[in-house]
Amino acid sequence: MMRAIAAPVTSTQSPKDTIVMLQDICVSGYLPRDLNILRAELKFPHRVRSRSFIVRFIPPNSVGAELGVYTGLFSSVLARQRKISQVTFVDPWWAAFGKHYPDWGIYTDYGRVSTRKAFEVAERRIVRCGLPNRIVEVATSYEWLTSLSEGSLDWVYLDSTHSYDGTKRELELLDPKIKRTGMIFGDDWQIDPNHPHHGVCIAVNEFLKTSNFELIFCGERSQWILRRSRGCKGRQLDNRS
């Protein structure tokens, strides 16, 4: 996941939470050798296994993408799904942030996480699944989506900007790229107006009013799912939790 975090994230994690994160790291198939990345992953709740339930909704023999990879913890879950024919993992890494990520608190170990090290860890995790057509692209979500032909994707998982402007732009670019039976998955459904990532919820609701997508799931583990509506105009489902 690649974030544009409004304020540094501080840790209130208990020893039990740390154990859960260690288990998530182990499930990813690769333990980072870089201490800054390892420290960041152990102290931030990435919710890898708790949000893995969304893979049930991914159609078989499908072509999809994850926008926002970071160190590839959740990417490893998607990469291992045999029912996915092809999946592209897109993140700008150093192309957007330079040598190191900004100081986003514990999420980037206070600015000490190297973008290239994060890429290397993510790539290792994705490759270790041993399945074909697992592609890693260094690009912004906007650049990559613009390069696609229309109707080329069955699904996309949005885990990138976590902001109103970024999500709004991604959804607008995504609309023509998703097939008629396609789906859009996403992270950070926050209904609290005071939450720094509440803009995602706002952007999705606005998109529903102007597109032929409908909201079929939201709230649990901050996940949300859209699909093309069947014979009707998309409609707003306000802040449903």
C-alpha cells in the first residue's frame, strides 16, 4: 500500500498486535533483512490476513491489478491466488518519493524506509508465489491506468493515495478500463468525517452518482467493493458501515 498520510502515524500497538504483524510478515513468504522495513512492518497494523477475505470476490480466470504496493505484504496474498490469470502490481516507489519515503510516522519508520529497498522486498514476495503473469510496474496509478486500453481489466484493488483527490482521479481513469462485468475493490473505507482518510469514502460516493457502478460491500476491515450495476444507473449509498 502506498499512502499520502495527512499526519504522522504513531504507535499504540500492544505486544499481541506485534505478534499478529509478525505472523502477517511470515505469511508473506519473505522476512525483510532491512531493519527499517522490518521495524515499520512490525509496528504498523497492515491488517493483511484480516482483509484477505476480499479475494473470495475476485472472479476466476481474471486479469487485475493492485494499485499501491509499498513492501508487498498484501500483494503476496493476491499473487498466490491461482484463480487470477494475470495481476499487475503498480507503485511509484522512488519515482514519486526519491530515495526515502517521507516521514509518515511508524508507517515509514519516520522517513527511514528506502523506496528501492521497499521495492526489492515487494518484488521478492510477489515472485516467491511461483505463479506466472505476476508483473511489477514502477509507475503512478495515473500513468499506468492512462496507458491501458479500454475494457482491459476484470478488477482492481485500490490501496494507493488514500485521499479524496487521488481516489477521485483513479476512479475516473478506471471507469473505461474495467470490463462490463468488472469490479473495483478498495481499502480505507472510513465513515468518520474526522478521519484523515475519510476522503476515500466521499470520492467513492460521488463516483457512484456519475457512473454505472454500485456499492455491494463496505465497512468490514475498512474494505469496499464496487461492481457494474445491472441495467441501472449507479446510485449513492451514503456512508454505509
